[in-house]
Amino acid sequence: MLDWQPALEALIADRRAGVNVASISEAIHRGLVAAIVEVARRVGERRVVLTGGCFQNTHLAEAAVAALDDAGFEPIWHRAIPPNDGGIALGQAVWASWMEQYGAKSCV
């Protein structure tokens, strides 16, 4: 479980202090990447799968992949299929095809 309150408080404080938005964004991205690596360490699995809508953010995805790789993990991420709704739609199409091919009458 991650506690996002300190990061959000720092973001708000930086905005109020007039810190450049690009600098704040970079700090948030670095924090997210550090959290991803730390969670991977705590879980203890060598392979780490990065998926979901947040990984449509190319900067975040590339930074997370690089940091995980540097930390000795094997990152797995979307390359040909999008990590969000497009991937879900493809999965639904594959499932429907499987159900039709193997004679299932309904998909309840």
C-alpha cells in the first residue's frame, strides 16, 4: 500500500510556491517510478508486468521499464496492444471467438 499524501502535499506546496509545472511533473513521474520499483522489491517477483491506463503515458512507461531493468527486474509491458481499453476490447474479442469456436452457448 502506498501513501500518496506526502507527494500530493509536495505538489500543492510547489504549485503555491510557483515552481515550474514541468519540474513538478518530472518530480511526480520520478516518485511514481521509485514507488513501482519499491513495490516490486517488496513483492519479490523477478517479472513485473506494467499495464493499465497510466502506462499510456509514454514517459512513465519508459522510465519505469528502465528503472526496473536497472534494479534487476524483468519488466513486461505493452508493445503491440494498448494497455487500456484497446487491450480490453481485444481480450473480449478473443474470448468471444474462443466461446464460438468451442461451442459455448452463452457467456454468463
